[in-house]
Amino acid sequence: MRKMILMLVVSTLFLAAVAAKESGPAAVAVSRGKNGEESFFIFGTGATGKLSDLPSELRKSGCREADLSAWSSEIDYGKLLAALERKGIRVTRCYVPDPGRASWFRKNLAGPEPEARGKRSLSFVRALIEENEYNRRYKLPGKFETVKYVTIHNTAEPFSARQERDRVDSRRDNMSVSFHFAVDEREAVQILPLDIHGWHAGDGAQGPGNTQSIGVEICRSQCRGAADWQYRRSEENAEILACALLRHFGLTAEQLRMHRDWSGKYCPHRILEENRFESFRARVAERLSEKPDREEREILRGLSGR
Ligand SMILES: [Zn+2]
């Protein structure tokens, strides 16, 4: 009897440990180099290696679910998905570009919008990247002298805001890439302190895009087809976040910018493709002319650290 109780306690502890580790699907970037070598990169852990080792690597880190994204159609995704399934790893989404066509969410495993979606939800999450030596060097360049703009981006990925945050935190490729917020259909995730400027505008160390603007990445911009709703709701939430940021810094909707305004990069690609930046600006301006609603008040509380 005592043995049984002990076993029960041990197995409960084990289950609790596994549950604690599982914080949603891991985001995985899959690529194929010029020499044909296929590799992976896991955003949260920064683990990288040969693609054939991906299933065991995910198991090792306690992940049972993965979101995949790739920019190469040459990889055998059928084989990869089967290998992951054999290891008991569920692929919740798999973004693969179609050869010869615009990038497309070919294997949309995320599914359609839940029917009973209820009210739109938006929570403020402060999850700043770690202040280690590497991040200070490549992602936390220095204090803002002034904040004059809010710059809008699209991630060009299917990933969530928390996954994008993990990607910034864990990348070690000596690229200077950072932004202040990632926003998806549920959350506005703050990644950088509001008094530190980021590297998101592509206009260099003196450019006003990098040194005078808050960077907002609207996530899920490669969610299309049946998963399109996730992008639409992410953009709706970005309106609330952008409005709260303008209000917080005492700016107007005229001070909203696109990444393209600073460096010519085709970003935010979804908004540009669908020619919607001026209507986005108009919706933010209308919101700004009114008193903040419940959702915006939560964001404003988050911004002021309360
Ligand atoms: Zn951008």
C-alpha cells in the first residue's frame, strides 16, 4: 500500500514537472542551406541542429507541440511531419511557401475561428528580454532621447506574440533585431523597456525610425485561408495598442509610421498588400478622439507600470 502511495506521489510530481514545462507549442524555423543541408532553430531555447534531429530535440526539451515555419519549399514536409508524429509531437501549424507563388500558408493546421469567440480579448503582458551581455550588445542599444513616432510592422510569420518574443530573446546570430511590442489575437507582449530604443526600422544608428520610434510587430501575418481570422484579430488589437501608445506618449495619429517609411522595406506586408494603412490610421485616430475603453485602459495601465 505504502509503495502504491509513493508511486502515486512520484508520478504526480512527474506529471506536474512535465505540465510546468509545457507552455504552448514551440516555434521552430526550418531552413535549407545552399549546400542542401537542412537545419532547424527553436525560438524559445535557441537550440539548432540537423533537421533529422528535430523530433528528439523537441522531446528532450519537453515540447509536445510545435509550430513550424519555413521559407523553402524544397524540404519534404510530409516526411518531417510523419517523423514528428511518430515521436508524439503535434504540429499545430506549418507554414510553407508554395513554389512559384506568393508565400502561402499551405498546411493550415490551426483551424478556423472558434464559433463561440465571445468578446475580443486583449491582455497586456510584460515579458522583457533578458538583460544579458549578448542582448545588451545586439538588442538593447540605448536610451531614447525622445519618442516621436510609433512604427507598425508585420512579422511575415504565422507565430504568436510570445513566440516572437522568444525568438528575439534567443537569437544569437549577431544581428541587431529588436522591437518594443508583438501583438497577436490575444496579447500585447512588451519585449523592450519603453525608455530604450530598438533595431526595427532599418534606418541605422542615427535614423529616426530606430532612435525615435516605438516598434510594434503585428503577428500572424502569414496566417491566411482558414487561419485568416488570427491575423485580422491581431490587427484589430494593434489598433488598440497603437492608440494606447500614442496617448501614453502624447502623440497624434499623424505620428504613426510604417516600417517602409523609414527604409523602403515592404513592411507591414499584409497592410501594404491590402492597401489599408490609411484606414488603419483613421481607425486609430477615431479611437484616440474618444475616451479609452476597457481594453485600452488595461493597456494604458500596463504602459505606466501599474
Ligand atoms: Zn518591419
